[in-house]
Amino acid sequence: MKKNKFLLLALLTLVIGVLAACGNSEKESGSTEEKDAATEVRIGYFPNMTHIATIVGLEKGFYQEQFGENVTISTKTFSDGSAFMEAMSTNAIDLGTVGPTPALNTFVKNPQHEIIAGAVNAGAVLVVGADSGINSVEDLAGKTVAVPTFGSTQDVGLMKSLQDAGLKVKSSGGDVNTIKQAPADTAALMLKGEIDAAATQEPWGVNIETNANAKLLLDETQFAWGSESTNTVVAARKEFTSNNPELTKKALKAHKQAIDFINENPEEAIQLFLDHVKEITGKELSKDEVTKAFARLTPTTDVNEDVLKEMATISKEAGYITSDNIDGLVNLSYLEEALK
């Protein structure tokens, strides 16, 4: 009897030891995965003025300073929000700056990311050919307007401005034709007479004005939702933020550092932007044009959630998404912690 009790006790001790070992193994595995995830942060952005906060944050070393020397930063640039969100959805980037409309359109279809901060308000305009005879939004009836891509923030912003004037795009039953065109190539299209107007982000609005004999129809205070319109946001994969909350907060601290630097040192920020874009794209932008464009936007961490909800409704009406429910898209808890 004593022998059986001894064997039973030994067996229980062995089982407990195995379970404890398994538990420790899981913890060690979890900590290793978190450590591995934290050794590299992949940042995406556009070489546009509305992404100046990310560019300055990289150029000034704010991200590296916050992350520390044990974290590697890799970057990837995009020409439009659809490509950016596809990269985020396929785990090719962890966080970065993008227009809110591509972020919300993708979220409705695949809610695996979140908006964790604002980046820029305003910064988008509607320009028309100087000799087009277009003097009001109502005059766009029957005309052709270029947008960066369908479903972009500028595309939806154009629909908002048309809606306010009682107009619609052709795809929604109206008579305003829209075509997608890369902002950098839009001036050439206007010079050829192939488009009458363009809804675009800066610095391309100024670029079209300067190089295509164009004029502002709606400036940054009038286009879409005006100066309070959230034009660019910081988006991140939920898997990344949940697994790396401290790293996420550090990224947002760097983002805030960049915004403060831009607002306090606009001339240096503009030069950093010019140098960065030339290095990335090989194109040398005009400093005068970029300086003029800079005055049309406001770097900020704020997010106008009411505007985002309206954007979602317009996207749904345009057939880009099947629902305008974006509950859970905006999560500012990491930002609130980072700003303490």
C-alpha cells in the first residue's frame, strides 16, 4: 500500500514537472516571438507633402532614437493608399501614414488594422484649367476631373464637394466624369486638354497650378471638409500594436516629435522633405512650390472621427464598400499614453 502511494506521488510530481516545463516553454516562446517582432519596425509612407511627419521623423532620427539601437527600421514608399493598405493587409509593413479613406475602406472588408493617430489636416485642393471656363463647382457638370485613384481620400473629398453643390460623379448616376491619374503626371494631362480639373493632395496642387496654367477652384479651407478635414493618419496592424504596445507608443512619441519639429522649424522641415523626395524618387521639386504647398496643411496628431464617418458613408454610396460601420477603426489609446 505504501509502495503504491509512493508510486502515485512520484507520478504526480513528474506530471507537474512536465506541465511546468511546458508552461515555461510557452512563456519563453512567447517572449522570443515578441523580442523577434521588436527587432524590426517596417514603416510605410508616400513621398508627398501630406506625409511630411513621417519623412521628418525618419530624417531627424526620431524613430531610431525612440526605438533604440537594437531595433532596425525598414521603409517602403507607395504611390497610393490602395497599395499601402494591401501591403499592410499582407503583413509587408507594420505601421505608417496613409489617407483615411483607403484605411477605412480596407477596414470594412478586413478589420486587421487601426488608426492610431492623425498626421495632417487639410492639404488637399481642387484645381481647374485657367481657360476652362470653370468658375464654380457647379460648372464641373459634364467635365472630367482627375483623382489620384478611385477610393482615395481626394476622390471621396471630391464627391463631398460635388454633393454640396448638388452634383454627382458618373459612376453614381451624375454627369461629372472622373479618371484616375498619378498626381505627379496630372499637370501634363491638363496641358494636353485631357482633363478639366484635378482633386489632389499637396504639393501636387501647387505643381499643377504652376506647370499647367491652372487655378484654384477650392483651396484647402474649402475643399471637402476644409481645414478640419483629416487628410493623413497613422495606421498600424493590430497584430503589431497588440504584440508590441511599448514599441507602438515609442513610434507615436517619434511621430509627435516630428510634428513639433515641423511646426517649430518649417524652413528646415521643408528642406528635409525636398532632400528626402529627391533621394527617394530622383525628382527635384521646386522649393517655392513646396513652401507654398506647406502653407496649405496642418501637421497634427488629431483625428476628426466625425469626418471619417462621413467619408465612410460617401464610400458606401459610391459602392466602394458595403457598410459604413467603422466602429473599432480608430484607437487613440496608444497616443494618449505616448503623450503623457
